[in-house]
Amino acid sequence: MNKTHPILHTVLVILCCLSFVYGAKLIADAIQAASVPKDSSKPQALSNAVLLTDEEAASYVGLPETTFKELVNKSEAIREKLSAYDTHKYISFFQMNGHRYYSKSTLDKWIDYHMLHSRGKDPFSS
């Protein structure tokens, strides 16, 4: 019985060490998973952005990108023919290196304008 006791003691110590290492790995994995943002990194970046691209602006106003671009193009075509117009009736942007950029505050004002004036109609109908 003297010989089995030290062997049993050694096996128990090894099992204890293995369970400690396994537990430490589980905790490390949980900490790493909690610190890595999943899909929230894009909205986080969007919420901090000052200027938005076509894709980001479309996402910001809740429209598919193709629909948003069609609205912008239609807006621009109408605005070019006018000598005067309500500032926020049309989607404002500036262009640089062939890309359009939008301000969040301008998009907010465009939405507010149409919430007040459109009454369920197409924003660019006469």
C-alpha cells in the first residue's frame, strides 16, 4: 500500500495541474472573445465618422445603397435646373477624387425636411 499511495498522489497532482491549465485557457479564451468586437466595429466607426461615403450615408439613412444613389442622382439633376430652392429639400454632398461625401447633420436635416413637407409623397415629385 505504500507504493500505490505515492503513485496515486502523483496522478492526482497531474490531474489537478491539467485542470488548472485547462481552466486558465478557458478564462483566457473568454477574455479574448469579450475584448474583440464582432460585427459592431463598422457601426462604431460609422458613428465616429464626420463624413460619410455613398455606402455609409445609405446605411445611415436606412436605404439600400442603389436606392440612395438613385435619390442623390435624381436630386442633383433637379437641383441643377433650379436657380433657387429650399436648402434641405435635396441631398447635399461634395465631390472629391470622383467620390461623393455627405455630412451626417446635412442628412439629418434632409430627413427632417421631408418628414415635415413630404406627407407620404415621393420627395422629388413636384
